[in-house]
Amino acid sequence: MERPAAGRRDPTEFARFAHSWTARLRSSAYQLCRDWHLAQDLTQATLTRLYLSWGRAADSDNLSAYAHKVLLRVYLDHRRRRSNSETVTGTLREPVYTVSPELRLAMIDAVSRLPARDREIVLLRYFADHSVEQVADELGVPVTVVKSQTRRSLIKLRQMLRPDRAALFG
């Protein structure tokens, strides 16, 4: 009997493999990360990658080793992502203006009155904490544009917030 061409394998073959190997892959993932929820996510990502390259995977000499290698790569990709290194702090320190809802609303109103591009730049720079280069890259503009529009926007905001200046910045 002739073997099917790579990439054109019967999906039931993958389903059989996934059914019989999911528990072992999840166990191996747990050994890597020591978190059952993350192990489940890693296992699902591994099975997804295996399914997408099933023709090549099924042709390998040792399918089990191939699957474990994919799992290891998925785990290492997860570890490299920035979100993996973030930690949750106990309490969030809010700026002074949260004590007075009126001041917070004044700030939100002032930012909303900026032109759309200026508002984007201010929000990305000061609320999302992006660098000038990141903002320029995201908006597809030169760094000098980001710098000059940031400066102009801050001047406009100071003028709009002049009546609340002492409470906001004092």
C-alpha cells in the first residue's frame, strides 16, 4: 500500500495520536513548568503545532521524540515572552488625582480634547509607557514627529488644566 504524501495525511491519524499522547505530553509539560494550568496551555499549543505540521511529524522516525521536541520549543517560546516575567503586585499605587474624581475627570476630558494623533501619542507615551521609538514605530512616523507632537500636546494639556494645576501637580 502506498503511503500518503507528506502534508496530506488522514486527520484521524492525528486524532489517534493526540488522544493517546495528550496525557503524557501534559505530564511532561508539568515537569517543565510546575503549573498544571500552564501545562495544559503548553500541551494545547504543542498539539496545534503538531497538527499544522502533521505531514512532516508523521514521517519522522520517532514521533514521540518529535512531539517532545515541539513541546520543549513551545515551553521555551513561552519563557522568552515578556508576559511570563511580569509579576502581580499586591496593591496598585494610584496617582494623587484619584482621591478627587473631579480632577481625574478633568484630566480625562483634557486628553480627550486633544487631536486624535496627539491623543494617541500622549496615551502611548504616558499611559502605556512606551518609548519614543516604540511610539514612532507603532504609528509609522519619524521619532522627531513623536517628540515635537508630545511637547506641543503637553503644552496644550497644561493650558487646559491650568485651573486644576495646584491640585494635580502640587
